[in-house]
Amino acid sequence: MTRVAAVDCGTNSIRLLVADVDPATGELTELDRRMQIVRLGQGVDRTGRLAPEALERTFAACREYAAVIAELGAERTRFVATSASRDAENRDDFVRGVVDILGVEPEVITGDQEAEFSFTGATRELTGRADLARPYLVVDIGGGSTEFVLGDGTVRAARSVDIGCVRMTERHLMRDGEISDPPSPDRIAAIKADAAAALDEAEAAVPLREAATLVGLAGSVTTVAAIALGLDHYDSTAVHHARVSRARVAEITDRLVTSTHAERAAIPVIHPGRVDVIAAGALVLLAIMDRTGAEEVVVSEHDILDGIAIKAAEDAG
């Protein structure tokens, strides 16, 4: 077993996994997993730059993670940065800060690389399950982008498109820094139109309708699942591999897009950092289910972070 640390820095959150991994099988024993909402992508869609306050929030989280990695004695650390840092003009400021704190350079990966990591992390433990038919379509709804990966053991096709919960919220639900509360029908329609266009783009590369099982990843999907399960606090064990019907996703999406900030904040399983962006994330998930015809989504807590850890162990070996 190789002890590795994996960091996934996305548009909305930064997450850490420290685990012992068998490089030969990908078997993973989790030692520490944590997440912070840092909103690194704040304003990037509009300005093209990472905001100073967003960088400082991210660096503060990195300092906390550096202490955990040192305490647990990881042999190798791999830091992957996704959509927001791909889009930013000043991403060199981000890279320098991470190197100073963690001693490793963040890999600003392509959307296709992001998709491959997500597929590995989400499907490695599904292999052999008779109740989940293949091929799998893994959908990772992030803050700035969504990855679509179709595969059966290995990746057959992948595409990353620029729809995500933060990007859609900032583009369509914010005016002068304020969230539309609740969103008006025309703003909801604008998100649906963007999602439809992005799905057309994804479908040009990935045969979405060939999927036998839809596997959903990341905070928007796991939060919708926690609401569907009626949890009074977020429980990753209960959420992992939960199956949520399209009808239930539609009900929850309708609830979220017609509620106020205060009403969403009162739902105990919604992380405070997701209160303003969860409605857009749910709309994207529902659009995907409608397009693919999936009657349910299988929710996975294992995602790009697990894929990064497995790859780090393979590289170390």
C-alpha cells in the first residue's frame, strides 16, 4: 500500500483525501477526507481573473491541508486544479501560492483528463455489480464545468462542457452581486437553455443515450440525494450509492427553484456554501436526466478525488 494525498481544487470547493492505496488493484483505505467551500471561481466567468479574496480563501484551506498531509505522512501528494484555474488570466498567482504552501505544483488539467479521473474514482468499485448495467455514464457536475464520461471498465468517450452550478448562478441568477430570490421564470429558462446547448455539445462527442446506468458525482448531486433521503444531517455513508428517481429529482428541483435563500438555508443537508448555487446545480442534473432518459441516478461519493489518489499511487509505484 502507498500512502498518498490527493487535492481536488474546483470552482466552488477544495477537497483533500489522504489514503492508503494498492497501486495494483486500486483498493483504497481512506484515512482523512475533507472539504471546504472556497469559491475560487468567484467572478471568473465575468472577469476572466481569480479574485484576490478567492485566492486567499483557497490558500487558507491549503495551509490546513498541508498540516494534515504532514501529520499523516503521505509519501506523495498530487494537486489537481480544474475549471476556474483553467479559465483565469492570473492562474500563475494561484500556482505560486500552492507551491509555496504544499510544495507541489498544481496540475491544471484538461476537461478530458478531469473526466478520466472522475470515471476511475466513481466506477472502480462498481465493477461486478449485477444490479447496475453497463455502460456507465459518469456525470460530474462541478462549479464551472460538467464532465460526461461513457465507459465499460475503460473510458469510451468523454467531454467537458462549461455548465456548472457556480457558472450558471453567476451568469443567470445574480444581478449587482445579489442572488435572485427566488429566481424568476425567465432566469430559470435561461439556465435550461444553456444546459440544453451544452448537452448538444456533449452529445456530439459522447453517445449519452447509450448509457445503461447514470452515475452522478459532486456536491450538487450528493446534496439532492441527501434531500431525497430526508436526512436531518449530511451522512456520506447513506448518500453513497443511493438511487434517486428522475421524478424525485424533478420534485426537489422545483422546490429549490421556488424557495428563498432563507428557505434553502433551513434545509439541514445543504452546506452553507451551496445555498446560493444548489438550484442551478439541480437544474443541470434534471436536464441531464431528461436528455439521457435515465429513470434514476446512482449517486457516488467516490469521484475525481479517488481517481487522483489511485493515479498518484500508480505513479509512485
